[in-house]
Amino acid sequence: MTTVHMVNDEPAIPSYVGLLWPTLLAVRELGGSGTIGAIDAEAVQLGRFTAAQQARMHRGSSVTELEYRLAWARTALKGMGVLRNDTRAVWSTTPLGSSMAAGEMTSRHEIYLAHLSEARRAKSASRRRREEPVGREDQRAGPQDLAQGPRLEQSPALAELTTIALLGLSRAILSELRRRGVVRTGNAPAGDYAEFLVRKATGGELAANSQKSWDVRTPSGQRLQVKARVVTDAHVNGERQLSVFRSWDFDASLIVLFDDDFHVWRAALLPVASLRDAARFIAHVSGHRVFATDDLLSTGEDWTERMRAVQG
């Protein structure tokens, strides 16, 4: 329920931040998808806004103040990877938005603001570079200098971001590169990051790079094959396709599905037998293909919360 403050004996309207959770909850109540009008109406009902609050108009506009702030809430939720609007005026929950708890909203919003801040700083720095004259010293820069790229000390803003914020930013960059046709997938660095999290969650050790059958050995000696995917739409079967299994020489597989900002959406530990039953041999890749469907994941041990705990 939205807290109502009083200003001059009239109920104040929450900022868009205070409307984030009611907006997400409204879409859920509508079955995970709805038009702007339906979402606004549901959010107003959930927030128990008074008639006076609903009637207040946004200054210099034909929309109400509530409609104006709810629009900003939807925009923020989209940037946070919680909502999407694939069709004009229709908004839906993402996999994260379907399972997200109210207590996670603040941290997600902080990451969103960090992304915005970094994007603004990068844009400002790019504008300054374009405006600066090119001197002789810059003209003499050789391939070795260019290959090194920007040094970390030249980008203090990146050093200040959390790991998950950096991963989210990398995801946004990969998405844009994919849109331009530069890369074909947007999963990197999902695999390495998943292995890192599994190592932390189990207290185990990573396998050597030469080891192809398993990725993490637990303190008890269990050999885990780690598979990871970034899932932006849980209903698209192709986004559930795991990398090819070319060996069954491991004890269990820990499947980690990330949302669009590299937050753990689902994770499950599956025995080899379940994977082999679900696998299909593909001759041209000389391996077995497995899709991390809800039915398959439900046959294993749910590790979602355990993985989220080490992600922070």
C-alpha cells in the first residue's frame, strides 16, 4: 500500500519511485500484461488514491499528475528490466518482473540510476573528446597504444560501479552491438559469471581451462557442469537453449538463467540422468542439445535463492 502524506491538508502524490511497486503489482494483477489505461487504473486502485489525488492535473498538461508519474514509473521499470513494451501502449512483465519481491525494488532502482549516470557521463565525455582539437602527440599514437584501450584510471565511474551494475551495462552494450549486426548473441560473459557464482555458492574450485567435462568441483568432490543463458523472454524457446553437451562425464549440472541485467532469474541443480532424458543428439555439432524448460528445471533442486544470495 502506498503511504499518503499530507501537503496543506491535501493528500500528496508519491514520486514515481513510490509508484514503482504499485505499477509492477498492477501488471501482475492483470495477468502479466495490460494496456496503459488498465495498468494505471489498477495501480490507482492498489494505491488507494483519493478522488482529490486522481483529479489533480499535471501543470501545463492534459494528463493528471498520477498519470504523469505512473508513466515515469513504467519507464523506470523498463530500464530496470522489470517491464517491457513490445507493442505500443501494451506493457508486460519480464521473467524478473514476474518473480521479483517488493524488497528488491530499491536495489534494482539504484542499479538503474547507476546505469543512467554512467551513460550520461560517457555521453558527456564523448562530446568533450569530439570538441577537443587533435594535437601532434595524439596523431602519433600507434597501434599498440590504441589496442590497449582506455585505462581504468581514465574511467573512475566504472571503478565505482558494483559488479552487477557493470554486467548490466555490458549487457546493454552487447544488445546494441547485436542490433547493429556486429555480434550474433548477447550471452557473453554469462558463462564465466555463472561459474564464478557457482564457485562462491559451493565454496568449491574452478576446473582448469583444459578440463572440458566439468567446471566446478565442490568441497565434497562433486563435479558440476555449469550452463548459463540470458533470458529476456521466458516464452521464447530459443532463449532457453543451453550450450551443447559433448560429454556426460560429470556428476550434476547447475543451470543458471539470468535476466536482461544479469540478475539470477532461475537456477537449478540437475542430475545427469534428467539431462540425458531431455537431450537430443545433433550430428552436425557432435553433441547433445538441451532446452532449460520450466518442466526440466522443476525436476532438479531449486538453487535460485542460493545463487541470488552470493550475487548480492
